[in-house]
Amino acid sequence: MNKHWEDVLSVCFDGASTMSGHLNGVQSKYKEKNNSIMYVHCYAHCLNLALVDSICEKSNSKGKQNRLIFNLLGTVQFIYNFIENSPMRHATLEKVAKETGDKLHTLKSCSNTRWACRAEAVKAIMNNYEVLIIAIENICENCPVPEMRAKGIGLLYQLKTFDFIFGMYMMNPILMLILKVSTLLQEPNLNLVLAMKNVNSLRSTLDSMRNDDSEYKQMFDRSVILCKKHDIAIPDSNSRKVSTRLDSNSSNQAFFNTKFDELKITVFYPLLDKLLSGIDLRFKQDTFDLVDAIACMLNMNLTQKTTKILSTFSKVSEDELITELKLLKNYENAMQLNGASSKSIYEWIDWLKTTGNSTVYTCVFKTLKMFTIIPVTSCTCERVFSKLTIVKNKLRSTMSQERLESLLLLFTEQEIVSKVDLNAVIDEFNNRKQINIIYWHCVESSCKGRIITINRDIKSQPKENSHNHVLDPCKIRCKMAVNNIKEAAVHTQNTAHDIISTVQIVPGVAGAMPSVHHLKHTIRRVRTRNQCTPPIPKTVSDLKISDEYTKTMKGEQFLIFDSGASQDRILIFSTENNLKLMDQSTNWLVDGTFKTFSAGCAYVPPDNVINAYEEILEIQFYVENEDLLMPFLDYFEDNWIGKITGRRKTRRQPRHPIDIWNCHYSAKNGLPTTNNAVEGWNR
């Protein structure tokens, strides 16, 4: 990248010890190169950690005040797993939603890496609550698996508890606020001022919810209404006897008359208190002091502390910075802005550039410009790694680095790619000179020498010491002869023996050629790889037979008759020699491919086949199972015996006449009754 460590202003990544550790982390390694580098803990990560800390208890924590919210998110995840892990259960949910006319919202998983999923998951459960109750009840009634039915019953029990409903209505507005700010903090062009203002706005909103009982009362009332609608009991507050001994547990010191007061003090207040303290703790960074210093500078009210912070940050003289601000304060038609908003900073930079004062007030201009490039979030970079697992999968594991980077760029910058004119790209490729890339390798299989040529220009030379052996002209001529054999195998229909015998081999090379057996195997492999068989036709009329498939490998005519494209098309394949053999034979043996053989009544004399068949039908087994055997008997009569028609009860001619498939005379005269011997000859 041709960058120096002295030019690095700040780095931004998550708070993992590997990255942010001040002793052996990446941050410390960077500061060894440049001690003035500013480390910014990703603001989006900070907000997510504050939320996680307020809900998920640490392993060494003994408090249980947030157990209700902890159980809520666990149940939400269990609902997702129970419904989405089975297509049948998901189909039941969709069926119930369609029957009730409710709009089904997609269920979301509470993933640890997707921060927005918690708000989306809770909102989906709240909107689909009634549909989920009916769907899970139907699943429990019809589920054949005892384990799944037990899980469904337990899930219904959790869904029909007041704690779950209250936690759902309480967490939804809080998570939606965090989702909105978290989405903003993940913007790639966000600056520190705007990020801090939104974090402060979130904190003020949560603080107002903490101090205003109307928000909590609305959550509780909505929970009570839903419980009454579904006949869910609202538990009373736990009443206990006052302990007569000293008790250090703070949770035992409060007694509540109603469930309203109990949940407010034991669940609602602790959640917001932990969330507010987490925001204060996680967002206490060096960048906050820098933002305050920038605000003082734009308000022309620098102190000794803020001046030192700015001079250290931008590496300018404190005296020069104070001098420039004094001049700007009394400058005619200077910027008159109040506050350090994001807009005002960029307006100051634009004013200094357009008026030509950027070369005069260099310290102020440099400080503002450096401040605008401090990163706030590392989410954009982390999304690249997430998309890398999609771009480079198991099917693309051998792609080159250049191709991988190009595909990754197209995938990550989809907003830019969507504006590209595809027709212009096609025209550009069409107007380019055709590129002929050839990859060359040494004739020695053990040699790693490689050369790449593009339009006959060498673009890649062999690596050093990779191609340093003596050339063997004999092997080169052998390779050329084998290539000629492969070309003949692809472009001709000659036999393998004819191809090998016609290829010209230089005298003295024949001894180094592969054996005839290996050459024939090579010809078969090449023909198999390059064979382009026609597509399978959907109907007989769609069948198109090219000339190469109408002849044998020896060039003899194989297709001797074709009635033409129709549904009753007849094709006869044979050769002149085979027709003569058939004409000289007294008996023909055929298999059942063309439906000319029946297994029933095969050894009864042809004149007695019908009587034997009717006697079989009078057996008690056939009489008792007539309804069950009727489809089979109808098929058998249509094809082999002949179906009874008309008032005279006569049988019509079957599809396959009895004389063709009957084997009585063949067995009597000692002739074979099967064609196994003939087909064995084909093997």
C-alpha cells in the first residue's frame, strides 16, 4: 500500500482482547509503530455489548432480577427452532395463518452475531402470537413423535404465562430503539459527532422511560388485555413473612402488594439501570474528549485542556492553533455556527476551501479534516469476511486470488454494481481483442516448469530452478504422436486399431511409445469425454437420428427402416448380415422388452389356455379376493388372454396373441423357452 506508520491516524475494531489488548493486542502492536495512533472501539459493538450485559448474567453473578428477560429470549429461540426445523411444522403454521386471515411475519433466530435479530425475533413472536398458539396446539394433537409432542406442550405452557407476555411487550419498544441506533452506527460514512449525538439521544430516551411511569403502565396494561383474551391467569404478588433475622440479600427487603409494582421494581427498573450504566461504561473512550474539544474549537472557546488535546491529535502547535482561532473569531463574514454538529464541521471545511483560507488557517483546517476521517464502526469491514464465506465455498476453492478479490468486490459493493450498465459491459468485451491464453507445462511429469502465453506473448516465466533438466527429444516426439492419436479419435469414426496403425511415428521413437493396450484405452477415454450425445426426446416424433448413429463403427448401414415422425413411428435397426442369419434360422428367441412374453399359462396347449385361465378364476382364493385382484385381471385379459365383450360373452383378440408367447410346443420339442443363452453370448 506504500503507507507509513506515521500517516496512520486511528484504528477501529471490536473489543476482543486479541484486538484491543493494551499489552499484546493488535492495538499495542500498532502503537509500537506509532504511539499517537488513536484506538476506537466500534460503536456498534459497544451498543450490542451494553445490551447483552443488561440481559445475560455473568457466570459469577448471583443476581436473578433479569431472569424473566433471559427466559423470554430463550423461549423465542426455542420457538424458532421448533417451527423452522421441520417443514411440516412450518407448513402447519402457514396453514393456520391462511385460515385465520392473519399476516404471517417471518420468524427470526436470536443470533449472537446479528444484533438486529433480537428486535426482529421478539416483534415476529408478538405479531404471530395467536397464530402460534393455534399452530402449536394442532402440532401437539397430530404429532406422532412423543419427544416433539412433549416439546410442543412445554412450549405452549411458556407461551401462556404472564411473565412471557409481559416480557414480550416490555422488550419490544426497548429493542426497537436499540435497533434504530445500532443500524445508524453501522453506516460506513458516519462521523464521531453524529454517532455521539445518537448515543446520547438513546440514553436520554431510556432514562425518560425509567422516570416516566406511563410507559411502564402501557406495557403492563397491554399484557393484561392479551392475558384476558386467552384466559391466562395473572399471578398475584408473592407475599412473604418478614424475616426476624438480619438478611443481607437486598431482594428480600422489598414487599409488593400488586404484580404491577413487583415487575416494575424487580424487572423493569433493573433492566434499564443496567442498560444505562452499560452505555456509560462502554462509550467512555478517548474520542469523547476529542469531540468535546472540537465543539469548543467551533464555538471559539478553547481552554488549555482542549487545546492540548487538539494539538496532540493533529500534531500542530498550540500557539498557532490559538492564534488562528482568535483571527477567525474576528474575521469579517466568517462562519457563524453554534454547536459541533456534523453539518457545521463540513461547512467549516468547505468555507475554508472555497475562500482560499485553507492555506492561511492551516492548523484549523488540518484538525477538522483529520477529525472527519476517524472511523466510528468496523461493521463494514466485518461484513466483507461474512460475505467471503459465501463467495469462496467448496465449489470455488481453487479460484485465483485475483478472481476472488474481483468477485468479493462485486458482492460487497452491490449498490455500485446495480448502477452499472450491463449492455455497456457486454459491448466493451465484444470490442476487445480476442485473448488466447495457453498454459504450457513440461513433457516431464515430475517437472514443475510452467509457462503462460497470452496471444503468443510470454506472460509468466518458470520459477527459478523449476525447469533445469536436459531435454529429451524422444519423449517430445512420443507426446506429439499421442496427441495425433487423440485428435484422430475425436474427429474420425475409425477403430482404435486403425487409428494407431495410421499414425506416423518417427523411426527410433516406436520403442518409447506406450503399449497398444494403453493407446486403445486412451482412445476410448478421449471419445467418452468428447462424445456429444443427442438429447433424450420427449416423444417418438421428436426423435432425430443423425447420420453418425445410422451406421456401425465399421461403416455398415444400421438403421434400415424409418417410418417417419409420428406417434406410431417404427424404427428397424439391423445389418445385412444379421438379416441373412435371421432368415436362415427356424426359431427366434426374444426377451420381454417389446412386451411379447407372458408368464401365465405359458406351458398349457394354446387351444386350452382360455379354459385353464377360467378354471383358475374359480379357485377360492380368486373368488374371495376378486375386488383386490380385479385391476390385475383386467390388465392380464387385455394383453394376454382377451377381454370378454358383448352379450355372447366372447373374448376379443388380446394385444399379444397366445401363439406368440405360449411355450408349450417349445418345451415339448426340447427347444429353449428363454433367450438367456443368446443374451449370454452378448456378454
